[in-house]
Amino acid sequence: MPQATRLPERLTVRFAWFACAATLCCSVATAQQVQELNIRSVPPDMLQPSDMAATPTEVRPRPTAVDLGERIADTGQAAEPTGVRPVGAGALPPAQRAALAARGTGAKVSVPVVRRVARPAAGVERAVFRAEPIRVDLAVGEERLVTLPAPAALSVPTDIEHVARIEVIGPTIYVKALTPFHQIRIVAELVDSGQLIPMDFIASAEGKSLPELEVSVMAPAGSAGAPDEQARDSKDGPAEQTGADMVQLTRHAARQLYAPRRLAWTTPGVHQVDVSMKPVPALIRGINAEVVPLGQWKSGPLYVIAVRVTNRAAVPLEIPLEQLRGRWIAATAQHGRVGRAGTETDTTAIYLVCDRSFEACL
């Protein structure tokens, strides 16, 4: 091959080799170059001019800041530095919103408290309906519960709402005296048996809260209700059946009045019950004397009331226990005879035993 022909071929090969080497070097340099992308690195032709008006379809609402609890809306107060922060007032229920508003005005937020009523010391008062009406004493402004043997319907005066509020739920009567009143007769008719139980409600302005009154019915012997009544009595409380009898109660009351303090010990199962110490002039009929209750004690279903009797006549007085007013199981006089008024012997005490409190047995 001639020399002139081989020279262009050599030049061509060398040029191709140099072109490949240059291309490879550029590729390596490009791969090693890293450029951070941001809005400034966007080419100018991809940016929208500021004077160009956007069409309505391109306008997007600006996202509102999400309230994560850092502030309290409509209160102007900073969030409390606690782990749990309150949300905006508009998102709260009405009760919490009212509490939040009270906190903002500086008022104290009242916390609901369960009101617990202490049970009276006397426990539950029981009355047995035989034939006479059941007396129910009330204190003005204090609600008393009367529990019957079964659910009942009441027959009340048409204007009872002016003096008392009475509600019946099942066998329980809720009665609250609004004003003092004398005897009001209310008749309860048991739904299951049709038994009628008359009750005399009496309200006093100076009274106090009274225990719950449970009314039971004396079932005839041999009837179907007699065993149930006996079982209920035995279930109600064995402690009440094993309490002191009327003799022990009378001795206990006499010891509290006349014995020295060192000898006035208590009798097991006997506890004192409050009694009104207002004079009862008509307790003993036909005598001129001042009669005032001094104390009342209870054991099981029995009560004993110590009553002071002071002669106001100018002649000695025989205590006529047969002239006592009320329904008493037993009556005992400390002295059967007292001297004339003004002497050292013009005063004595009588002890009355009943199955209910003093006011209920009058």
C-alpha cells in the first residue's frame, strides 16, 4: 500500500481515540458534580411572571393554621403549662364551655359532690298496723320515707300540695312537709291485696330529721301471709329480737335519772334516742301537773320514755296511770304519790314503754 494512503488512516484512528478519551473525561466530570435543587435553581423559563394574573381555577385557598391546643380561643389567656392543654372553646361541649368561661372570669368552678346522708342513730322505725291509724310525724323542710309492705295507691286531700309534697315510688312514700300542719288523714291501698292502711301525718316546725318508717300489717293467724311476715321479721335483724325487754328498759331509764353517775352504767343493746322536751300538759288527764319528757331510749323494737311529773296543786297528788293518754305497752311510776306544790316531794317520774317513739304513741 502506498505511504500517502496509510497516513490519513492513521490520523483517523488517532482522532477517534482522542474523541473517545474526551467523551469519557466529560462523563466522569459530570457524574462527580452534585448541585442542590431549590427554587433558585429552577430555570427562568419555568417561573411564572409576577405580573401575570392567575385564573380563578388556579387560585387555591391558603391553608389555615391547625390549632393543636397551644391557645384558648376567645379567652385572651395563654395556655396553661400542663401536660394536657384545653382545646378551643368553640369545640367544647356546653358544660365544659361554661366551666371554661367561669375559669376565665375568675369564678370557682363547682365540682359535683355526692351528698351522703348519715343514717340516724335510731336506725329504722317500725310500726305494725292492727286497726288504729299509723301516726307519721314530719319535720318541716325534711323529707321522710315511709315504706309499706307492697306498692300502694294513695288517697290524699285535693289541696295537699299546699302543705306537703308526697311522691310514691313502689312501696315507698316520700313525704316532705312545706309548712306545719295538724293531723291529715291519708289512706294507702296496697295493690296486691287491696289492704287499706290509714295514716295520720302531722308536721311540726321545731322537729328534726326522722328515721325511715317501715309499716307492716298484722296478718291473721293461719293466713298465707303469716309465714312470710314471720320470715321477714326474723330476717330484718336478729339483734332487735335479742334486745332488752320492757323491764330492763324501765330499769335502765330509772338508773339514768336517779342513780349516781358512777352507777349509771349503760345496758347492752340500749341506746338513747332524741326526744322533744316540750311540756305535754294533757298526757295525764284530770290532774294539775306539769308533764315534761326527759329522755328516750330504744332497744330492739321497744322504746322507753322517762317523763317528769311536777304537782301544781296545793294538795298531794296520786299519780293516776290509768288516765294516761296514748297507746302504751307498759307504764311505771317512780313514786305513786307526790306532795303538794312547792315541797321537796312534789316531783316524780313515770316510765312509758311503747313500740314506737314518744310522739308516735301519743
